[in-house]
Amino acid sequence: IGEEAERARSALAGGGAVEDAVLRPYRQMSRIVADARKLKRSQAMTAREFEAYLTKAGLPGEPVQVLTRLFEDVRYGGLIPGAPERQAAIDSLTAIAAACKKEES
């Protein structure tokens, strides 16, 4: 799981579509927590409900919150992410991946 997160982080850092700078890490976060902790997002769950679910389950609150807000801003608010948003997404995914790696140990 940690290796999958690291590959996603590396791919993101290498460039790609601007929107993917946020949407891809959010999707990766969802996959990683589903695989590592069996925490799955139901189709009826909003992004904020999923965020609360993940933090209640013990994932690091700030990185999950930052990635969720970025996702909402891009997906629903039309934000075109720049370098600061790209870096925040990378940092958040890295922290979430690190938390998953600790649990694997």
C-alpha cells in the first residue's frame, strides 16, 4: 500500500494534467485507505463525510482535510491548481502514505 502511494506521489510530482494534480491524489488516497484499512467510501457519502470517516478512523486529520478541500475546489469550484496546490496535494498524499506505511509495519 505504501509503495502504491509512493508511486502515485512520484507520478504527480513528475507533472501531468493540471487538474490531475489534485484529483489523482484524492483518488489514490481513496484506494490506499480502502486497501490498507478497509475504509471504503460509499456512493452516497460526500467528500466531507468521507473526510470525517477517515479522520475518525485514525488517519492524519490535516492532510486528509487539505486534500479534501483541494479536491472540492477543483472538482466543484473550478479551481485550476497552480504550484502551491500541487505541492499541497503532494505533501498531503505523502503524509497519508506515511501513516499507511506505519500501519503496515
